[in-house]
Amino acid sequence: MPIQETVRVQLNFPLDRVKEPVIWHLAHDYRLKFSIRYASIDPKFGGFTVLDLTGDRDDINAGLTWAQQQGVEISSLGVNGANEWVI
């Protein structure tokens, strides 16, 4: 059984991607569990979301690669609870 790990990432949404269900796709298409730690989204300006994503390493990598292909910028903020409150 693959080992589950947790990563903290910041997803930066350009204006044209704010209304897209990116987090839903990460959960349903890539089998990732998520916890929203912080979010600031405005459908007129864009925004960002800080998430903890938990899942198999391959699923995390595939999901984040997909999100980048959708125009979402990804910033890594920590792994397995490290950097607990970094934003």
C-alpha cells in the first residue's frame, strides 16, 4: 500500500481560472484529500488558496501538474506538517 503524505501548497488563480472547480478536480480525479488553510478569492481580480493536500505522492504530483496545465501557479509551502503557518 502506498504511503500517504501531506503537502502544503499555495494555488494562485489568475482571473480567468477563479470560477473553475480546480480543488474539486484534485479531490475527485486525483483522489486527494484537502484542507483549506487560507483563501482569498475574488471573481473580479483572481486570488489564491493555501491547501494541505494528502494522498499518494504520484497522485499529488499528477494533480499539481494538471493544475499547472490549467493555468494555476503552484507554490510549495511545506511537507507533512512542516512550516505549519507559512503563507
